[in-house]
Amino acid sequence: MEKKIRPLLKWVGGKRQLIDYIKPLIPKDYSTYVEPFFGGGAIFFELEPKQAIINDYNSDLMNVYKIVRDNPDELIEKLIFFKKNFTKEYFYEVRAWDRSVGYNRRNNIDKAARFIFLNKTCYNGLYRVNSKGQFNTPLGRYVNPNIVNNDLIKDLSKYFKKNKIEIISGNYSEVLKDLHSKSFVYLDPPYAPLSLTSSFTGYTNKGFNLLDQKILKDECDCLANQNIFFVQSNSDCPFIRELYSDYYFKEVPAKRTINSKALGRGAIGEVLISNHDINKKKE
């Protein structure tokens, strides 16, 4: 039987391929699932928690999930309109919305539909913005892109409404404050670069640099001091190995399936990091 709840969006660095590695590490008795760097939410949708806090700095992304929850029919209606009008010219017309002074006056349903439309039709599904925060990924090569997914949107809306899922957008550190000791935190930050020339900072116009990685380590220390179980995904590089030398590591194979260069879509080194022994076999 096909799983009804699954990710709605393509997302760079998505964790679908790591589900089989991450899922067995998650405690069965957590009270609240917490994901401060939500992105495509592959792990969240796989688990379908009844109580969760999901956050991402990208407010346009989190607006999509809020609209899916609150206005699924209106969202589907708008996506149908986008699909009927889909051409190369129309793609660039819609992409240019955030370059006009009137963009902020558009309602959140229009913004959510635009986000999904661009995600389904841009090159490799890559969400990338320039220094002004404007979406700048070019059109992809699609004959019949899956712009409208009625059933999935409606199923996700029912799931969000049925369960206690807090959808927010802001600094990830705010999400980590005042958590219950039985919470489980999954951290999927922008990865540390494997080399000084391979850093990807286009996800937001703020970037995520090595200092940010060190600040994140401090946040993980705070979680550990509260005995809150966390698992983090990151690149397997000397910087991360040294930074988290006092934690447990588990090596995992992965492929970058969304990349601007074909040569960048092969297997790379990734690690899972935790304050619990994630290499120990569970009884």
C-alpha cells in the first residue's frame, strides 16, 4: 500500500535516501519530534509524528506548509491555473514576481502556489536565491511536470489538522529552547563544505558558514547537557570530525540527487552525529 503522507517538494539535500539509516536511531518513546532545519521534511513525513515542531529559516517554504494545512482547496485551484498556463515564458513571468514592488501585497495562497510551481518546473528542483533574496534558478527540462498533486495536498492537510504540528519560521536556535526532556531533535543544517571551494550558500541569501557550524555545535552541547536525544546529518569532513569529536558518529553513504552539475551527483561522505551511541545495536 502506497504511503499517503510523503514530501510535497523536491529539496536539495533531501533525506529520503537516508531514511533507512536514520529511522532506526530514533527513540520510540519521544514526546515531541523537533526539526529546526525542515527543508523537504523527508524524515518527518516518514515518521508522521502526532506532536512536532517544524521550523525553517525560509519563510516562503514554511508558508507552503501552512497553506497546505489551512487552504488546500484554494491552493489546488491556483496550481491548476499555473499548470494550464505553463510555458517557458510563463515560468519566467512567475519567477519574476519577487522582483516587483507589489510582491509583498500578494496573498499567501498565491505565494505558496508560486513556490510549488517553481519547485516543480525549475532546473533540478533547486531552490536558490540571489543576494537580494530573489529566486534565480532557471527553467528545467520538463514535458509534463507534476505541478498539481490533489490527493497528496489533501492528505497532508488532514494530517496537519489532525495532529499537533507547530509550523514556524525563524532562527533554529529559538526552536531548541525550553524543550521537554523526552523530545527528539533531528538536525539537518546546510552541510559544512567538503572543501573551501564547494560551499553552497544559495538556499537563503544569508548563507551558513563555518562560524555558524560552530554555533550549532554549542546548541548541540546544550541539548546534550539537558539529555535531549539529538541526531544531526552533516558532511564527513575533517572540520566536522574535529568539531564533534566528543560525540558519536555513524558513516552513511549518500548521493546528491539535486545538483547544478552532473558530476556532483555521485556518492559523497556523510555522517550522522549524536549524543547517544548510534552504533550500538538496539535490543
